Amino acid sequence: MKEQRQVVEPKSGRAPTRRFVFVLMPNFTMLSFASAVEALRIANRMSGQPLYSWTLIGEGGGHIACSAGTEFKLDSDLIELNREDVMMLCGGIDVQAATTKRLLNWMRREARRGLTIAGLCTASWSMARAGLMDGRKATIHWENQDSFAEEFDEVSLTKSVFVVDGTRISTAGGTSSIDLMLMLIAEDHGEDLANAVADQLIYSSIRTDQDTQRLSVPTRIGVRHPKLSQVIQMMEAHIEEPISPAILARDVGMSTRQLERLFRRYLNRSPKRYYMELRLQKARNLLMQTDMSVINVALACGFASPSHFSKCYRAHYDTTPYRERGSHAARLSI
């Protein structure tokens, strides 16, 4: 059966092919990469023109595996790019280990030549490490937000699904690559083509850089109670300097006892316990993703002393902060 499709004429008419260079880093996230490539492929198909081309490169050339274990054949090593190219860094798990000295030097050299550089998923960490994001806005996957904020205070970190700041672009990972590529396609060739690509992807809720990446508090906790959501948002915003339950209750117009009952009813734990779990979760992220000392991690998560931090951490995770970091480092070396 012959395939039928309606060709969407780009507003640009016959345009030169724009090349995207995907730099695949070890353990990159396949979904972020594939979403971006598929959007480009479909744009070519729907327009009936080679509007976009792409190539896969990476340190050393050869083959590289994504975080799911699937291997990809690279077209080349880290080569000199054309100024008109768009560099798409593809990060994923353990981005710090994947960000080598050679990669950083190569990125800096290419950046000096004026290229547009994008970081998918966790790759904005690599861009920041290279000094390419100083004084700019950026985003990164929500799981890496805490460590990024602690390490790069010269970067204005947002919670958007993607951010475009001049020639520097970053995405939060997952399907946010689709949102970014649809925006770029619309800028290059018009909204009609971008919408046709979205339809082919069965992507009906296109997000912009004004949309945040995480689900709302009510959706995450499975409870729609405005005061409960408000208190949790306040807790999440004050990890380093925790707010007492009495002040939290007062700020939402209820008594401490009412707040206790609210948490017990909907979350089966006290406000104090829930707050502690939030702080320990951030602490675990910092231990896994940064080189911060355990003392500094403790302070960043609102613990006045390392001994109290260690006691609370062990009670929750059944291991000490020091052992947690040691076992994580051992897993990375395998």
C-alpha cells in the first residue's frame, strides 16, 4: 500500500539544510536524543525537503552505549564543526564522570567559534563545567537541580522544560527535547510545519519555555488540598533553613494541631517527618552528584551538626552518608 501524506510547504520555501551535531556522552538518555532526531526526521518528511541533517559524534569515535545499554555507532570522533552547525550535547546518568577534560577543552574551542550549543537532559552540567553558561539562564533534569545549584551559582537555574539564552540552550530531559525542536522548527520554517510534526508524533500538548518540568504538588502527592500543597511548596523552598511547623501552620491560616492532622490524614506522617524526608532526599542527591564534603551537604540541607545529619541519614537509608558516597563511587568504577 502506497503511503499518503500531505506535504507542508515551509514558510522559508527552498532553504539550505541545517546540520545538527549530536555529541553522545557515555550513558546518555536515549529518549532525549531520539525525541530530537525524530522531530528533525519528520520535519524533512512532512516538508518533502532535506531541511535538516544530523551526525553522531563522541569522544574516541567507534561505538557508545546509552543508559539503557543500547549501543550506537558514531560517525566520528570530536571533530572541528562548521560555525552554522548546532551542537547537541546528549547527557544522562553520571554526567560528571562522562564530562572528561578532553570533552571540556573541545567544547570551549568550538564555543569560541560562535556555535549554538544545546545540552539535552543533564548535559547543561557539562556546559556549565566548561564555563559556557556563566551569567546565563539554564535548566536541567529536576533530579540534578540541587547539585547544579550548589555547584554553579554563576548560572541562573530555572525549572523550565527548556531554556534558550542566546546561543546557549538547555533542556530538562525526557520529552522536553520534542518541545525544543518544535520551537526551533517553527522559528526556521513556520508554525504550520511544527504543528504537522507534532501531529505525526501524536504530541498534543506542546510546552514552551514558560512551562515547568515537574508535576504540580497536588499531582505528585495524589492529593488536591490547597493548604497542604502550599505548605509542601514552602518546605521545598526552605531546605537549607527549615521553617518550624508552627510558622508553616500560621502562614497558611491554621493551628499546629490542624496541620498535624492534615499531614496524618493525607500523607500518613507528621509535618516534621515529611520535611525531614525532603531534606534527606536532597542530601542524598548532593552526596551522589557532587564532591561537596559531608559537612557542607549537612549544612546545605539544614542540619546543624554532622553527627545529627549522620544519625538521621542512617535511620532513613540504613547507611551512613560516608558509606553511601563510598558505595556510589565503587559502582561508578565497575
